[in-house]
Amino acid sequence: MPSAPLKTYRYYDLILGAYVCVVLCANLIGPAKVSTVQLPLWGPVTFMSGVLFFPISYLFGDILTEVYGYARDRRVVWSGFAALVFAALMSAVIVHLPPAGFWRGKQPAVEAIFGNTPRIICASIVAFWCGSFVNSYVLARMKLWTSGRWLWTRIVGSTLCGELVDSALFYTMAFAGEWPGPELLDVTVTQYVLKSAWEIVMTPVTYRIVAFLKRAEQEDYYDRGTNFTPFSLRA
């Protein structure tokens, strides 16, 4: 008996492309600038500009898992992971290429933007991979526990778990032993709070996108019987 054809979706590939774009921006543009802003009732807050990008990738992860299921989000996470590895390798190649004579004055700027240390690059990729899968797993499980109700609880719950893993892994792997312990803890907590708050604020937008996609795709996937191993590309 021939197997049933796989269901095709109108927007899945577009979301995948947007997700990879955001992840690359977070890792290529994000580390390029450290900013300090004055927040009401908080005071001055210093953060890496990647804080503006990473919560958007988690928003995509929530949408993908909620609509299409964990397995399809898993393929998207692996696509982002592969793009990050490729970008890191090519950045290293470009930085180490000998500059032309007229370009030598610009070489320090190229190294400052694209020349992150291997330790920071590895920390970023590992933290992204682990945090993204934790986010997707928690949301998929909570959807079963809540029988699809209370979407906001899944968005907030998965975000808090995923961002915690991401922030803790990245700052520990990248800066432990180089920064004083109290400073490392302070930066980690601040980044975690900012990234989590940013995505929580975007919850109404997530609701609208999820509702639109469920109608357009005629899909509202529940991960019953799903193999939650991250080491698979099966959809």
C-alpha cells in the first residue's frame, strides 16, 4: 500500500527562512555593539545588541511548535544551527584572508565585527541549540497538559525555560574565568530578564500569528506519540 503523501504548507518554508535570517543577524550583528540605556524604575542597563534579535527567534520557535509541531520545529532549529556553523567558519576565513594593500586600514574593523573568539562562537552556537530545543519541548509538552488551552501559559513558560538555558550556557561558557563572578551573574540575570520580557511583551503578536496560521494551514498539531529526541530530522 502506498504511503500517504506528506501534508504541504503554504507558510512553513517562509517562516523557516525568516527564522534563519533572525538567528544569523543575532550572531553576526548582535555581538557588534554593546549598548547602555536608561530604563524607568530600573536605571542604566548595559546589554549586547543581540538581545533585540534572540527573543524573535524564540517567538518563531513558539509559533512553529504550536502550529506545526515539535518535529517540524526541530528541522528549523537544525537549519539555524547549520547556518550558524557555516557563518562562523566563513567569518573566520574572511578575517584571516590577507587584506589588499588599500584595505589594510579597514582590517581592524573587520576583525572587530567578524573576529569573535572561538570560545564565544562555540558558546553562542551551543546555547542557541540547547535553548531552542528546551523552548520547543516545553511548549509541546504544555500543549498536551493544557489540552491546547491557555496559549499564553505555553508562550511564557517555554520562553522562561528556553531563555534561562540559553543565557546561563552562553555567559558561563563564554566568560567564566574572565569576568568576576558577581559581574557575570549580574549580566546573565539582566540579559535573561530583558530577553524574556521582550518576548512576553510580544505575546499578543504571537497570538495573532498563531491564529492566522492555524486557519490558513488548517493545522493545529498535538505532539502525541512524538519522539522528542533532538537528534533527528524526521518531520
